[in-house]
Amino acid sequence: MKTDIEIARETPLMKIQDVAEHYGINPEVLHPYGAYIAKVPLNCIDEAQIKKHHLILVTAITPTKAGVGKTTVSIGLALGLNKIGKKAIVALREPSLGPCFGMKGGAAGGGYAQVLPMENINLHFTGDFHAITSAHNMITALLDNYNYQNRNTCKSLKEIKWKRVLDVNDRSLRNIVSGLGGSANGVPMETGFDITAASEIMAILCLSRDLNDLRERIDQILLGYTVEDEPFTVKDLGIGGAITVLLKDALLPNLVQTTEHTAAFVHGGPFANIAHGCNSVLATKMALTFGEYAVTEAGFGADLGAEKFFDIKCRQAGLEPELTVIVATLRGLKMHGGVAEADIARPDKDGLVHGFANLDKHIRNLQRFGQTVVVAFNRYGDDTDEEVELLRAHCAEKGVRFAVNNAFAEGGEGAAELARCVVEAIEQKPSGALQYAYPEQDKVKDKIWAVCRNIYGAESVVYTSLAEKKLKQIASLGIEHFPICIAKTQYSFSSDPKAYGVAEHFELKVRDIVINRGAQMLVVIMGEIMRMPGLPKVPQAVNIGLDEQGYIYGLM
């Protein structure tokens, strides 16, 4: 079979104005970025249309390091829905340069279920990530200048909570000292970098309702504390307008197309293991405005991504999915069934059966949120029919609909079974009212316990002295009602990335809590998770380059 990049390059693209017009978007209002990409103004969102249409969430079992193909299934489902005569649009996150050049290569789907132009989307795209990076670091520079200009005065800050960001995996920047080289070069202080996907600016962009909401949230960002222990914000610094200016274009959702010319909104890119893991509210609402069915995804497994989708994004935006699709693969299930990673591509019925426990726990968790669930089996070429039918029978025994997705190899036709299954489920038994994991008025510790106990299965939660200090600050700020955003490994229900399957009898440690006052959430950092990832021994960057004809290669 051809590579992803070969398929992408050989697929004839429609002009973006034609894609827009086909879905009822006035092509004259678009802000084009070349022939095949455009931003869509926010006044195109129609709340009345949103209420008439169907929102579908795609999530997954606990992933392997190679993932389980959730983005491919999301795109494939949209293709399949259009193939069976429905009007569907997919809404996805933007890829980050960090993973693209680090662990996994591109993140625009795969095979014949991709969003295009793939190379642009995986690289600089419309510059949203760069705008977020610039806005975040502009705040840092202006804050450093304020502290420098007011050093040794009553206006100086005794504690600064705002760091820097960069859209590159660089472990050496996690903890640094800035301002060295004498008084002319600033005030020496310990600081560090997070990856751009973890920036509060990223979260704010993805959760904002409009430009005014964006500005209000930016003003509320907590930067530090004064010598009188008063919170110091972007509003106090007086730069909210300037930061909003840097983000005004980035706030607009990006319209592209799939391999079969289905409309796709690709916008925002927080990771689910260190942030809230969902594409922008605006992109989802844009997809719901113009698509009878809107397919969106949440990052990593359902315990991280779907929980945050429900408890943060849906709670803040007033969204409720009518169905959740959970993606599973034989390889992923075998890994969770105790099969060595080197052997998960081989037939192993015993390992597969043992791995069902991971799928079952995710299904129970989703049903706890009131969701009707469909299991989408993402098929690989070497999967055996016998093992596929074993999984199908298990889902039937659990009373959960099951469908095979083969969009990677066959495009929309390969996802038609899944699409029919999803439509049937929505027509016959859509999800009930969304049940959150915790009430917003609960204490922060009670929220953390609710997720850790009921979603992850932890036996206990402990707190460092730093985390306890942050809890007191949260109470003093009057923001205990904010939802929590747990940052931990994506590879296990526990904080041990090698505890596959369904971890039991484990303790979770809250190392720190990052107050995202503008994004209106509390980032709870657990275990050894880092908000600035490192690079693997052999980064994907070594495989990326240009050939003699000027074509990019290695960008999977």
C-alpha cells in the first residue's frame, strides 16, 4: 500500500471555496490561506442550527505508544457518514511540531482517511501555534520587564508563576535560570519552559466563545503574587489588549478537506496528558452549524481525553454529544492483555481476551457519563478474522454496538459499516443528559478523588506540600468551582506508564496544581508527567527531509 504522504500528494484537492460552498458556507466570507486552506469568521456560527444537529465524540482505549488510530477513525467516520448519504463534518486538533519531529511523525490521519493538505497541516499551517507561542512569551517578556523596572520597590512581585513555552520537545528547558549576566540583563530567577500545547493561552483559545470572551479570559490569567500576597494578573499588567491583538486571527477556525473532500475544521492543539486535549469549542460549533453530523475527538484514552471533554469543554460550552465512539485495536488490546509489545501484531487469543478488561473499564466509564457507546474496531492489515469476531462477540455480550472501521485502506467505503451503526444508535438510543464526574461546587480534593477513584480506579490520593499550598491559594482566589484537568501518563489508568490493562491497588500523588484562572480550570499534575516532553533516542526528525524534486518525505 502507498504511504500516507504518497496518498496525500496524489489526491486531487478541491478549491477551499468550493468545499465551503458545498456545505453552505458563503465562500466570499472566507479568509483564504492559499488555495486549499481558509479561516472562517465566527459570525458564521448559528446556535439554532447547532441544536438541530448531532455531535459525536471519538475516544479510545488506553493507547500504545504508536496510538490506536483515533484520528484516522474520526476522519473515516465522517467519510463513512457522507458515503451513506449524511452531511458530516469532522473537527480535529492541530498537530504540534513537538510530536511531529519527535515520537510519532504527522497527526493528520492516515491512509485514505486524512485531512489535507497534510504537509501544511502538520507543519506551520496557518500559524496558530506560533501565534499562541508568541502571545504567551510576549506576556513573559512584559512581565519580566515589569519586575525589572520595579525591582527593589513595593510594586515588585515576590512570586512569579508564569513561564515560557516553545512548540519543540526540549527537556533541557524544563528548568532554567534567567536574567544572568549582571543587573542590565534582568532579575535572576528560576523559571522554565512548557510545550506550547500546555500553554494556558492554548487552553483559552480552545475554550473561548468569541473575541470578547478571549480578551476577558486573557485579563484573568494569574501571573504571580505581590509582596502583599495579592494576585497579579494580565489585567494588572495592562497588556490584555495587546495579547488579544496577537491572537485575533488564530481564534478563527481553520477549514480544510479530507481525502474525499469532506469539510474538516482543524483548530487548537492541547495534549490530553498535560492539558484538556480537545480542539476548539469554536471549531466544534462551526462543524455543528454546517454538518448534520459533527465528529470530534478527544486526545489519548477515554480516561484522560473523554473525561476532560465532558467535564471541561462540554461543561463550559454547553455541548452534549449524542454518542461516543471508542476505538480499539487488536494490538492495543493484546498489549493490555499482557502480550509483549514486540509480539502484539501476532495472533494471540488468550492475550486478546485478557485485554478486554481495559476496553470494558473505558466503556463503563463512558456509560457513567450517560453515553451511548459504539466500539469502532480499527482494522490493521494483519488482523485475523477469528480474533475480530472474538471481539465482536465480546461486545455483543456486553450489550454494546460494534463495527469495523477500514477507512485507512478503503476510505469512506471502509467506514460505511461504522457510519450506519452510529446513525442507528443515535436514532434508536441516543445518549441521555450528560452526567459529569463531579458537581462544580465540590471542593477541589473531592473532584480529584471522584476522577481518580471512579474513572482511574485509584485506592488513594496523596498531596505534596506544594500541592497543599496551591489548594490554599485556590481557596483564597475563590475559584474552587473550576473543573480539574489531570495531567498524568496516557499509557495507564495509574501514574505508572507500564501498568497496562486495568491497574489495581495503586496510589496517585498530586505533585503540583497549576492555576489556569483565564482558562477557568485547575491543572492537577500527577506522578512524573512533564509539561515539556523530551525527545526519544531516535527522533522522527532524522527521517524527515526534501527529495530531489523538492517533495517532503518522512512526515508520516
